[in-house]
Amino acid sequence: MKKVICSQKAPGAIGPYSQAIEANGMVFVSGQLPIDAATGVMAEGAEAQARQSLENVKHILEEAGLGMANIVKTTVFLADMSLFADMNKVYATYFEGDFPARSAVAVKALPKDALVEIECIAVR
Ligand SMILES: C=C(N)C(=O)O
């Protein structure tokens, strides 16, 4: 059994995917671009982009009745590994206690020329 999770507080999908899918008590949040759902504007700079991507993740999890503490794994996509430190500075502020497992990778390009995109898996 799977359920689509959709938050108006996070940007809509820009392609054929759902913001998140819940299955068997696990919530799979699609890669969140750093776009403000209210304005449609992408944040500028790696720190602001990391913050906006994480805010979008948070809003989607809240729609599912979950929070950042429910996250067990994230993947951080960066347009360049030189952004790693800036992203980490912001990322660390979104978690209390033990951090989730994480992979951080630099990719050739991200949709809409974003610098940062973050996806996660959370458990209920
Ligand atoms: C932005 C995305 N998560 C995508 O295109 O898959």
C-alpha cells in the first residue's frame, strides 16, 4: 500500500514524480530543489539553497505528520563539492541529537541549475 504525500508549502514537482510517497511506514521524499513554494523563486547561494531545500523537506514531512527527527537517511546533491562546507553549516542546524545517515555527492548538474538538492527517507 502506498500513499502520495503532497504539501502546498513545498514546491510542486517539476516532472513526473510525487513530492513524497509513504509505503510501509517509510516516507520517501523526492529531491527538494531550493525553491520557495510561495514565490516560486529559487534561493541564492549554497547556504540559502541548503536551508530552502531542508525547509521543503520539513514541510513535506509535516504533511505526513512527521518531523526532521524521523529522518533516517538523506542524500545531498551538490553542483560542486566546493559547496560542501557551506551546506554542512546549515544542514547541521536542522537536526538534534544523532544525525541521520547521509550521502553527499557532487553531480554534473541539477534541475533548474540549482546548487543544492536534498532528498530523504523518514520512518514513522
Ligand atoms: C527535482 C527532482 N527531484 C526531479 O526532477 O526528480
